[in-house]
Amino acid sequence: DPYANDPVRHPALKVNSQRPFNAEPPPELLTETYITPNPIFFTRNHLPVPNLDPDTYRLHIVGPPGRKPLSLSLDDLHQFPKHEITVTLQCAGNRRSEMSQLKEVRGLEWRTGAISTARWAGARLCDVLAKAGHQLRATEAHVCFEGLDSDPTGTAYGASIPLARAMDPEAEVLLAYEMNGQPLPRDHGFPVRVVVPGVVGARHVKWLGKVSVEPEESHSHWQRRDYKGFCPSVDWDSVDFDSSPSIQELPVQSAITEPKEGEMVEAGEVTVKGYAWSGGGRAVIRVDVSLDGGLTWQVAELDREEQRPRKAWAWRLWQLQAPVPPGKKELNIVCKAVDDSYNVQPDTVGPIWNLRGVLSNAWHRVHVRVAS
Ligand code: MTE
Ligand code: MO
């Protein structure tokens, strides 16, 4: 059993698949704290978790032609200036279960919890690439990452991002060795992972073994044959993965975490809580909440965490306390967020449905009953 050495997990996690391990925190725990505690941070593994020895670990940075590659130990990586930022990581499949309710899709049945937030610390990728001799070239290029997790044929997890993002100090791409002040937990990439703020989870390669600069995107299955969006009418017979760009920045997202679907709420006043986030460093500027299925709206109160312009990498938690309209026996609670480019979420999932069930960001709806 290649999974026999996987770490022990927190019992509160809702498991979507045991081997490989995929799990999300329950909604009420997800937004209990702004920073997600490491043990309940959602986990998305495609393969068994490698067991890496920090003393012999080496990160290989392939240099430009004519330069020697770098082989960095953990100590070497600690010699680069330490950079620490709060970043929300979201899987492209977050909320896929709402798409599959409409029509079957292929993928894990994530609910609203394939998203979490941590303080990440490590070396900036741009500093390490510069040390290896790389420069921002005018021609299009990509930085390819390879994990040290692999399938029985020896194929490793891999992904890539454009060189322009990797070399931009303002993009703050990290080779992270710390998560919330601790060494990375094994499930989250020990000892080193990539953190690409504002970009889909799939590019945050864990158990990082190799970094190279290539003229083309990574040839990995997960870069080329997965994590892409398609027209709702494209099916598995007609799909052409080469026709669609790989997902990088994600669209604006929000979800209700309290109350829960089907719950009984007290008459009088209701408290609605949730999260909101947008990709590419775009800040969430407003969250609207409806108690009547979207007929009338109220503006939720956002947390006061700092939102840096163009570098708003982390989510905002929000809440709304509102009177329950007298006589109501049920509430159709809805939320939708707006980002600082005034992007909004689509009202229903139908027009954004796709065969892989990615980019699911329609208005989130929760139906509750009112106690009488
Ligand atoms: N990196 C490696 N090496 N192997 C993986 O399976 N999964 C990716 C990404 N990096 C993956 C990986 C995907 S799809 C996501 S959403 C994030 O890791 C999840 O990170 P987390 O498990 O720390 O939440
Ligand atoms: Mo993912």
C-alpha cells in the first residue's frame, strides 16, 4: 500500500477520498478564525505523501544555458531574505458538488471547504531564480515546478506559471518552508512548497523537487489535461484540452458557512457568516446577502484585515445580523461578492457548468427553517 506512510489527520475533516487523501474542514470551523489552523487546512493530494528527510533534502534549480544548476539544502534556502505573507489557497474544484447536482461532472465532490488561509514564509522565488542566473526575458517563458510525489510509473506531480509572474517581486511568489509559524506539515508539502498568491491551488506545488525555466508550459497532465474551463455544451467526446488556457488567476468567490443547509434558526434575529475572496490580488469590496432568495439584499459587514491594493491575496470573512421578517417559516439565504474590478458572481451554476466541474462560483444559497 503506497499510502501506508501517509500522516495521521484531524478527525474533524470531511474526507472526500482516503487514497489519495482529500478532505475539507466543516464550514463552521472554516470561518471560526481568519487564519485556518494547520490541522484543519483543506488537503488536496493526487498521490501518496512522500516522506522526505530534511537533512538530505535538495531543491534543484536549473540555470540558464551555460550556468551551473543550484542544488539548495533547507539551510541554503534559509539564507535568502525571509518573506512572510497571508495567502488564501483555493482549489479549482471548490464547490464542485453544486455543479454535479445539475449534471454529472468528473471530480471530487468538494463542498464549500476546498479553500483555506495561512501565513506562509519562505524565500521569494524571484530571489532564488536570480541567484541561479535567470532574468526576465522578453520572450514568453514559463517556470515549471516538479513535486517529489509520484505515481507507480514514476510520474511526478507538476505545474507551471508564467516567468513574468515568477520574476515579479510584487507578485510575491514564495518557496515556502513555514505555514503559520511552523515547518510545513507533511500534507501541505514538507519541507518546501510553492505559494503563488492569487493563483489556483493546483500551481502551488508541494514537496518541491525541481524548478526550471522553459519555453513552454509544464507538460504535466495537471497543467495540460486538467484545470481548464470549457463551454457548458462541451462533453468528453468533443473536449479539446489544447484549445483552452490553463487556469491561473481565479474568479471572485464567496460562500455562506453559517447557518448550514437545512438547519432550524430562531425567530427574531439571524446571523449569517461566510467568506469571500478573489484571484489575482483583487480585493473584495462588498458582500451582499439576501434572506428571500435574491429579491432584496443587505450589505454584510467585512472583517477589518488589511487589503493591499492589487495584492489582496487573502480572503475576507463577513457576517450579517438581520431581523427575521415576522411570519416567515423559512429563509432562502443567498450571498454574492464584488471585487475591486467590480467583477460579480453569476446567479446560477447552469451557464458556467463545465465537464470537469471547475470554477464553480455562482451565488451561494442556503435554505433554512425558522423555529416557531
Ligand atoms: N503538489 C503536489 N506535489 N502534489 C499534489 O497533488 N495538489 C495541488 C497543489 N499542489 C498537489 C500539489 C492542488 S490541485 C491543490 S488545490 C493544492 O496543492 C492543495 O494544497 P493543500 O493540500 O496544501 O491545501
Ligand atoms: Mo486543486
